[in-house]
Amino acid sequence: MEAPTHIPITLGEQLLLLSLDDESGTAREPAKAAPAIAAASLVELALAGRIDVTDDKVTVVDATPLGEPALDAALEAVAGRNPPGSAKDWINRLKTDAVARAHTGLIGKGLVREEKKKVLGLFPVRRYPEADGSVEAAVRQRLDAVVLAGAAPDERTASLVALLHGAKLHRLAFPDADARRVEAAMESVSRGRWSATAVRHVVKAAEDALTAIIAVTVTTTVVTNG
């Protein structure tokens, strides 16, 4: 199901690729993308058999490092917390570091480049325009096949769909498709039985936590701007 590529890429990096404007390198919907990238770390750890969710608490079942710096940092953080925290707690705790590591990963893999500029000659900003679009194109192809064409998803694609759905990032993945059709299809995929029960528990906990976090973010933004 997964399109061939010679560059291994985490779910968090896939989410970041989808959220970056290809030409300008600016982040789109960062308030939603950041927690989604953090949630992706938890989902990756579940897929690798490292964590589970028990009574709404994230617990480590195997602390063996994976060899992926971003995921190993998240695993070490979760393993070092006593008492355990909820998925929502961890998404909020991990999001800043998770986004930074996703940027580092994409730069290191040659998929984006970093540009440093100053706005008004004073305020430093960083942009991450596309350097190699082949991996993002493969990600979008997989998403289109599953969500728009109804193909059976593999674990990672279904997990990515669930994360996008929970964070309300439908438009980043499917900017030109009918919004209601896309949302219904993503809901169906995220609720499917495409993985082991333990993995689905973590994905569901992460998706629910994202929905709650995004709801608060949207409400706060409306109140602030209103």
C-alpha cells in the first residue's frame, strides 16, 4: 500500500511536510499541526510496541530505543514520568520538541531546506521551503488512495489519517476535495479495524486528545480575535 521511497520518514515528519507551504516554507495551521506532530510520536511508539494506554494513562511496555532520535526522546520522556500521564498531557508536553525534531529530521533527509530571515530587519524567522517533493507526493498519493478512492489502508497510513482527522487538518491533506466527503471518509478510516487492539487504543486516545486540544485552541483564538 505504501508508495515506494528510499527515505524513511516518521509520521510526525509526514504531518510537518503536509503543513509546510512548498514554496515559501511557512507553516500552515501551526496551532493544529504542532499537537498532531506530538501525537504522532505516541502513535509511532505504539506501532513499535513500546507504549500502551491503560485507564487513559500512557505506559511504557518496552523501553528499548528505536534508533530514531525524535521517537527515542519521546520514549525516554514517557518512561521517566511517574506517575504516568494521559495522552493529552503528553501531547502538550512533547509538542515543542516534537516539531523541532521533525524540522531537523526533514532537513537532515534533504526534504526541506532552512532559510533564516529577519522581518522588518529585526525579528528573526525561519522558513522551510521544499527541497525534494517526491516523499510528500508519495504521502499524498497514499492518502488519496485510502480516503478518496477507498483503498484498504496499512497501519501507518490509517494512523496518519486518524491524526489528521483528530487535529481537524483535513484541508492540508485534501485542499481541493469536498470537505464533507473527506471528513466522513477519514472518520470511517480512523474507526476501522486496521491494527492490533493495543495500537488502536493509543491511536484513539491520541485522536480524542487532539480533538479536545484543538477545540480549546479554536475557542481561545475566537475569543482573542473577537
